[in-house]
Amino acid sequence: MANLLKRISNRYLRIQIGRTPQQNLFYGFLTYILVGSFLLSLPFLQKTSPSILDNIFIATSAVSTTGLVTISVFDTYNMGGQFIVMLLFQIGGIGYLTFTTFMLLSTTRRITRWHKSILSSEFTLPVTIKIKDFLKSVILFTLIMEIIGTILFFIAFKMNGMATGEALWNALFHSISAFCTAGFSLFNSGFTEYVDDGFINFIISFLAICGSLGFIVVTDFVLWFKNKKHKLSFTTKIILVGFLILLSFGFSFFYFFEPTVASLDGASRSYAAFFQAMTAMTTVGFNTVDFGAFAMPMLVATVFLMYIGASPSGTAGGMKITTLTAVLAIMKSRLRGSKRITFFGRKIPFERLYIATSSFIFYTSIIFLGVFILTFTEGFNLESIIFEVASALGTVGLSMGITGDLSSIGKIVIILLMFIGRLGVLTFGLAIWSKQASKEGEETYLEDDIAV
């Protein structure tokens, strides 16, 4: 028996090593989803009997840290099932192999080339940050933030009259959900009842912003605190400036132009405007007002914020601020007739520009394709479908209330979009076509011109 297990283990390792890093990420996250779906299908973890497709939907939404749900997590699963959901979005938040590689690093003081190649594919890092420093920051920062969040949530829920045990479980669940920008809640109405609660608004915003800014920013600041000679990377500066600009844009629009927010009194109006901009920007997916009642211009603004997302190598989804920056830099240089593509006075490497433009085109194409398919299979209006698709691919979790009423085909489309969004569009493409691309790369092609 021991020899059989050893042969199976060795065979599995050979298969893993034979795959590309992108393919390992693809099958790794797919395995998490399948195992999670199986566990959620166990009767002793359920209060009711959801369909297999709904269990797969919830598992995919959790692993992808999206938060879209077709059924109520609280009403469908008991505490054991809720724990499985929480474990899935915790794994999805910190990334595939992150924890196991950290343990390997802690015991052996080194990581294998295989682990390093996969982590480099999942987390895009600037050259100034080493993978070992990054991993330590990911695990320690996640642990610290989620403990702080649990304590603060517990205090807030107790202040709102919850029993001690209920407050503790809700605090832990929502702390991890907020930091991982998972958007899962044990409240069927989300946080709409807390629209005027400044403390809870602060806790969620604090956790979601810290998680979505990304571990690159955290690692950069840790290294700076340890050594004042360490300079913050160009990536960190772009993330911070871009995040502040987009968050300010969203807050201003919601505060002044959204009737649902403008109808609120006093500080509640500011809370609601900031929270809705923050939740779309960080892709945390919680809401304190009903997006289904938003005016059309504000829906467009929300879709734009979900489309961009936040930082690479963090818990947030979306196309990423750095990708938008690279695309804008290309456009600016082209309009000025400059052959050098720069931003903030720094020249951006061609390889990064190539990745950014590919990501931008692929990401936009998938949104268009998703919307196109759902217009055939669903009977909802176009703005609801666009909102749902942008939310799924951006792993946001916001909805105009149509998720639970999707057809089986519609649910499958959203499942695929959430999975692609968690992997990253380029990682997904490379996982599917990498072998074909490598074969084509060996061929020679005649150079020709094209009018653009």
C-alpha cells in the first residue's frame, strides 16, 4: 500500500513538473473548486438541498473571491458548510501554493524552482522585490489584518446587539471575506442595514483597501521601514496614485449624481458614496445600498470601476490599475509622436507594455463575449447583463439582483467568467494555448506590413 501511494505521488509530481506554470495554476484552482463543490454537496453540511450546479457556483465564487451567489449561504449551509465556503475564499485570496510554499520556506529556508515559477506566474512582481520577502509579507500581513478585522467586527456586532457566539462567528467570516475581497456575507441583505453605521463602514473599507492595494505595496513598505535606503518601486507609486484618483472619481460621482445616495441624510450620504466607490474599486463586493435602483450613469461609472479593479498581486480582481496605466502611456506617447513610452518620467519596458495591451484586449473581448452569450440565454435588460458580466470577470460580486434567476446556461457562463477572472485572462489563455503557441513559435514566418 505504501509503495502504491508513493508511485501515485511520484506520478502526480511528474505530471505537475511536465506542465507549464499557467497550466498548474489552471488545474490547481480547478481542483480547489471541484473539492469545494463536493464538500458543499455533503448533506450533513447543508440546511436545505441545493442543486449540484448551485454548489459548483458557490465553490467557484468562493475560490475566485467573487461573492456572486445564486442561493443564500446562510439559509443553505450550516456552520460546517459556511466554514468550507470561508476556507475556499481564504485559499482563493492568498493564492494557489502561497501557504504551502511559505511553510516550505520556513522549514527548509529555500523554495524549489517549480514553486518559484508558479508563484512568478500568479504574482507579477517588480525586479526590486524578491519572492521570499513577498511570501513572508503575504502570510504575515494576511494573518495580522484578519485578526484585527475579527476583533473590530466583534466589537461592532456586539454593539449592535448580537449574542457573543454569533458575533464571533460573523466577525471571523466577514473579516476574512472583506480582506480577501470575497464579498460573501451571512446576511441575506448584505450590509444595507448598516448604511449609516460609520464603524462597520470603516472596518470593511479598511480591510478591503489593505487587501486590494496588493502585497507588492505591503512588501515595498515593509522593506522601506526596515531600510530607509530602500526606494518604493515605480509599481507601488503608480498603484497608490491611480487608486486615489479613481476612488476620488467614484466618490464624487456617487455623492453628487446618484439619487439613491443623495436621498440619505448627514454622514450617511458620505458613507454610502465612499462605500459604493470603494466596493467596486477594491472588488470586495459588499454593498450598503441597492445597485438595482441606481441611475444609468452611475451604473456605467460602477462598471468602469469594476472593469479597472485595483492592484496586481493582491486580493482584488479587475483588469488592474497598472494595465490601465500602461495602455494610457502608449496612447499618450503615440499622440505626442514619441517612440519612447513613458509614465511619470520613467520608460516602461516593452515586455510590460506587450503584456498590458494583450491583457486589455483579451479582457475586453471576454466581457463582450460573455454579454453576447447572455443576451441569447437570458431575458434581462442589457445593463443588468453587462453589470453581471463585468462583476463576474472582475471577481467583484456586485449584482443588480439577477444572479439567482439566471438559467442553467447563464450560471455556467458566469462560473467560467469568475474562474477566468481569478486566474487572470492571460494566465487562462496561456494555460489553454501554451503548447500550441510553443509549436508555432518554432516555425518561421515571412515579415509583411499592415496598414493601421
